[in-house]
Amino acid sequence: MISKPVEKPTKGQSTPTSGCSLVVSDDTTDIPVINIVGEVDLSSAPGAYAMMWRTSDHGKRSLIINLEELDFMDSSGLQALLRLREKLRARHQQVLLAGAKPPIKKLFRLTGFDQLFQLFPDADEAKKEVNSAQ
């Protein structure tokens, strides 16, 4: 599957990339939530990164990545998250990760990503954290 770049992501929009889909939540808050579905690997990581980066423009201070439906992530997916984190830190924004399944949590723990990112049980808990910090 070849994905076409999306100029400006809109709420409720789904962007398929090879092996995964990213859906921007249609929630009305100013905290964008991106739901990643499927697998993030070498073929899908660049498109996933591009969508997350464009979506971060819609958030004032935070971007929540919901991993509840993420089944697999390799090192290229980790690199995309790390790159996103560094670029958003330069803009004084943060990336919060939510809903990771046990194998993804284990990957984060083994690679030290659990020390770099705030991990939450679900997107609602991540939103609560962002709202309480304002």
C-alpha cells in the first residue's frame, strides 16, 4: 500500500501507511490524540512520523500518542518517536504515550524509552495529566 502525504491532518482523519493507520482523534479539546493501529516498522515509520509531526501543530503544549491498538514497533518506530520528542521539546511541547500493550511496554523498558516518555494507562489519563499541569 502506498500512502499519500496529507497536507493538514483534520480531526477524525485516518492516514494509512504500509502496515499501520494513524487516526487523529475528533475530540474537541486542544490536545491532539493520535491513535496508532497496526505495526510501525521500517516501511511505515516515515509516514507515521510525518503525520505525528503535522498533527503536533494543532496542540498548544502536548501531543498524545495512543498505542492501545499498536501491535508491533521496531527500532525505526522508536527512532520516529525519539525524533518527534526532540523536535517538540524545542517548541516547548511534550509527547505523552498512552495505552501501550505489555510487549510494547517491555520494548520501552528494554530500550530506556520508559525513562524518556511519560507513559499512561490510556489517553484519558494522559489528558488529565496535561490539564492538571496547566
